Amino acid sequence: MKMKVVLWLLSAAVVIIIFLNLRGGLTYGYGLGDTYYIGRFVILALVIGGGHIVIKKDLITIILLFLLLVYNLLLMTIYRGSEYPWNGEVFLSYSNLESENRIEKIILSPKGDSIYITARFWGVTGDHEEIIFSEEPIILPPNKDKHYIFYTDEVFYKFENNDELVIHAPKSGKSIPKIPFKNIKVVLKDLKTGDDIRNISKNYKKYKLEKIGVRM
């Protein structure tokens, strides 16, 4: 009877881990690596679930399943590898996740006016990307009436003629505010092709541009 209880507790632990991963309350470095390991835990849950039906519920079986659980946890943390390294965190709130993957910056025009920039990414695979320009401190979510929003991983910019902010960004995937900036004129330079994007990404310093990216 005790062995059966332990096996049920082990099964519950695996299910809770899967649930917390999917809900975002539990993470192991964030990104595609987590998606991969969620799949591993689903398989582990099926193996343990099968143990209730076809595997003899003895001490050796439970120890082996427990070691398999520990092995998966180690793979998700200290033995994770360099492509999606573990960041040392385990339990994270949504706000902590967001702040970890957000870059905030203030730039000054030649005449001293401030422009606030926020670059961030989110989602299970980190594929939601957003770069925001504002004349005021940015409070998320962005305000489409007041903010320039670019749904891309990086944009390039520079000031010209004291009061012009020139922004180079992909032609598609942007939101232009209904209310223009008061102190700065924003000039958008569309990057229309993949070649345009690759060229400016490689040579932006040559064009005396600055870069802001979601993963800088």
C-alpha cells in the first residue's frame, strides 16, 4: 500500500512540473529549451502512468522512476548545455520573466529632449518581439495612440537636424501612433527586403546609426 502511495506522489510531481512549465510559473532558463524539456516530462509522465498498470509497484521500480525524474531535472538545469543555458532561476513570476527579457533605454536628442525605448520579447519560445519608442516613460502594454511600436528583434536609429529621429526598421510589422511626438519629428526609413535588413544589420556603424535589439 505504501509503495502505491509513493508511486502516486511521484506521478503527481511530474504532472505538477508539466503544469507549471506550461503556465509559466516554472522555468529553466526560458526559451526553446523549456519547450523541449516539457516534451521529455510528458514522456516521463506516460512512463510512470504506465507503471500503475503494467509495472510491478516494488521499491526498485519506484527508485528507478525517481532517479529518472532527478536525471531529467539535472538535464534541465546544470547539465543543460550552451545553446539554451540555464539562468539559475527555477520559480519565476510573470513579472520577473518579463523584466528579465526587457531592455529599457533613454536617448537624448541634440537639443536635450528625451526619447524612451523599451525592447522586449516573451512567449514560450521567445518569438514575440516588440520595440517601443515614446516621449514619456513607457508603461506596458504600449499605447498605440502615443507610441511607435516595431514588431521585430532590432531597429536602427540616429538623430538628424537636432530635432529629427530617423528610425530604420522593416516595412511590415509596425504601429504608427495617431498622436505625433511633440518635440521630435520621427522619420521612418523602411527596410523592404531581407537584403536591406542584412546590410544595415552588418553595416549600421558605417551609416552612423545606433542599434536597439530585444536580445542586446
